[in-house]
Amino acid sequence: MSERPDPRDRPPDPAGTQPKVDLESLLPEHVDAIDAEAFEERPPQLGPGEGMALVPGAPEPAGGVVAASVPRDTKHTPRFQFLFGALLAVGAVALAAAVAIALRPEPQTIDPAAGWSPWRPGSSTPITQIADHVSREYRLPSGHQLVLVTPAPLAFLGIPAQIALEEPIEQGGNISLLQGNGLIYRMCGLGSECSIHEGKASARRLLLLRREALELALYTFRYIDAVDQVVVFLPPAPGKKGATLLFQRDQLGPQLLRPLHASLAHRTPSVTGVESSPDASLVSRLTTDLYASSLTPGNSDPGGIFLVLRPLSEATSSGGSSSSGSGGSDLSDLSQALGGP
């Protein structure tokens, strides 16, 4: 294979592509060799112990400064750590308790009855105030007040009366004279013979009246200590005789121990909504016994009167008479004989 011709031996390049520079001039200049003995390579000067620090695992130089070693854990270390953490926790709890005690308000004397209901009667005429307060909470669909409630002592024509309670036949049919002080609430509409002049009598309206009677009894037993029985005369339907409810203090004991609105809903229901109210089942259970009422002369106290309460279903099935035998009088005939509170 022939050698490659020297580019300098080529003819002149009319196109200007041949380099005009001497190629040998581009080579580096020749440098004479330097005697190796003229230079002595020495390592850099390091301080005591610096060189050893660059080598992992090298021993410490003798006479040098020894670095502080990290203390190692012992078998008692976890126990001390646990005790230290427990002490910190106890201290934090004690500090929180001290702060809570320091920020606690001063104790105040609270009336035990103050938290039973948002409203309570005053000391001047509490029975009248209860009647007015409760009756104004119950309304007809038109917005008018359902009934007027009048309180009175258990007396007629100024003569004290005693309740004679007749049991249903299935419970024995016995008659009991109730001891203690009684109070009467009379519900009266603005129609004839105290009937409600607006709307029609219905089971829902009767349930609402029973709820109002229960609320009257609860307020009375809670705030009037001297009352043992509450009798409520319900308004009659037009042309009929009204029913009577009886409440005794010991029978409502559970409701008197807890706040009022734990028994009766805070919002008083309407006639159309009473059956769906949260307290409907309780009201129905506590007011299920309806009575027919009549007066008869008493034989235990000369000049006394018995207010006879007979199961309404039995009184109706026996001919609708609310009389209690010879000398008995329908209570509606003596409605004007009720005294003031």
C-alpha cells in the first residue's frame, strides 16, 4: 500500500482550500528534559493527629488530645428512661390540675327546683300563675287559646271535699278515700256549658287537653308542696258531659325527679300534631284513666262532701249517669260552687 503524499507537495490550490500555514509551526515547542534530582516531592505538613483522622480506624497518636467518647447504654438505661418519662407525665397532669382549679369559678348556691323548668311561678299567687302560664301555651288551629283554666281548692260552696275513688271492676271495684290536700283545675271553653266553641271534638283534641292537664299537675306538684292530688275537669263536647282526670303525687314521682322537658317536649304540639309529638305515648299512658265526677254527702265528717270519681267507661255503660247514688249531684250543676284559689 503506497504512502500518502505530502500535502505540501501538491500544486497550488486555486480554490483556497490548501492551508497557507506551516503545519510544523503548530506543534508544541520542544522542552528539554529536567533532571529529576532537581525537585523533591514532599507531603503537606499536617498538625498532630490530623493525618490519623483521615484514615478510618487508625489509632490515636501517643500524647495527642483524645476526643470524648460517646457513653454507651447500660442494662439499666431503659428503666431510667421509663421512670423519667413517668415523672414528666405526672408533672404535666399536676400542672394541668392546678391550672383547672385556679380557673374554676367560685361555687354558687343553686335552688334545686331552678333547673326543673325554664319558667317557675312566683311566691305571691303560684297556683293562678301556673294556670295562666300553661293554658296560654295550648292553641286551637285558628291560633286562639284552647281553653280557660280556673284553679280552685277542693271545696264546693265553701265546704271541703274528699275524693272517693272507685276502682274499675276488673281491679276489684273497691272505693278508696284519698288522704291529703287536693286542688282542682277547671278547663272551660267559650261555648255552652264550657264546651269549646271552635272546631269539632276529636280524639286528637282530647289528647291535647289531657297533655295540658298533665302539665298543670306536674307544675303543681313540683312547686306547691302542700298539694297531694290534682283533679282536672275537662271541657265537655257540646251536649255531653265532660270527663275528669286525677293525678296523685306519688304516681308522678319519676317525672318530678327529672326536668320537665325530659317528659314533655319543649314545643307544645298543635291539635293536628299532638299524636306525632315525642311525648304522645307518655301522655297517653299517664292520662289513660278518665272518670265521671259527682258529689255526694260525706259520712266521715259532718257537713263534708265526697267528690266521687268513677271510671268513665263503667259510668257510660250503666246509663251515662255520673251520679253516685241517692243524693248524688252532677258536677256540672255545681260548677259555680267552686271557690277561688
